[in-house]
Amino acid sequence: MPQHDVFTFFSDARNLRVITPASLDFKFEEAPPEDLEVGSEIRYRIRVAGLPVRWKTRIREWDPPHRFADLQAGGPYAYWLHTHTFSDIGEDRTLMRDRVIYRVPLGPIGEVVRRLFVAPQLKRIFDYRERAFGPAVRGEPPPVVNAVVPGRREVVAIAGLGGAAVLTAAAAWWRRSRST
């Protein structure tokens, strides 16, 4: 898909619901802004292990159709910065990268929780988002949670950084020609 189209999809806050696993029970606390810009805020709730978690995201960078970044302004993390970058790689193909820098609260106890629960859950969420994008733009049902679509993931790395962690995920999307 062209870079502009991929950027437009991911920068439309309403699409968060369709690229988030149903098990997280994603719900907006208020209608999200129709047009994002630096300073825009998105308020929503998810459920983690059955417990409601409120989250407020603030747009920190806005550079259509190349990148945008959101910062957690309120929520479960001590720090969360999510940067989305979009690169045209030719022939209506776009490479989209998610980079999340986050820190969990509670010091050493939080680090144990991060390693055992948070990091694996974040990997599952971003893997799901990669699989959900195609069906979402085609108006198809969301993917089965355990389904695997091989061949698109370029890099996934989770590394501890002195109490913080970085998650990097990249996927390329394009329209494949169909023979009839």
C-alpha cells in the first residue's frame, strides 16, 4: 500500500479498536479527535488480566506521512513513548516501524513483572496488530488470535535498558496482484 494510505490508517485513532486484540476489551473513554496534531489527546480503557486500565495518550510528534509519536500522559507505565515511522519502499509498498520505549513502575519488582508478563504481552499485541492491519483495511473480520502470517515481520527485539525497555517492530505492507 502507498505510504500515505498506511500512515492515514494508523494515524486515525478510531482504528486502534480494530488493531487491538479483543481480549483487551479496548474502549474509548471519549470520542477520539478526528484529526490528530501535536498536543491531541486520546483517552481509552483496556482490560489486563480482567482489571480495567485507563490510558491517556498525547501526540508528541506529527510529520505526515513519515512519522508520528505518542507519549503516555496517564496510564500504567512510568514512561511510554511510541514512535511510528513510515517509509516508501517502492511499488506501492510501505515499511512501517513501531518503536516503543517504556519503563514499568515499582523498581526491581516492576522489572521482574516486565520480563515475565509485560514484554511477552506487548510482543503479542504488536504481532496481532501486524496481522489485523490487512483484514481491517479490506473490511474483513479480525484475525484469529493464535493465527500466524509468516513472511512480513522484519525485526522484533525486546531488550532491557537499565529499568527501561525498547520494543521495535517493523512490517511491510503492499497490495499483491491477484491472478484470476
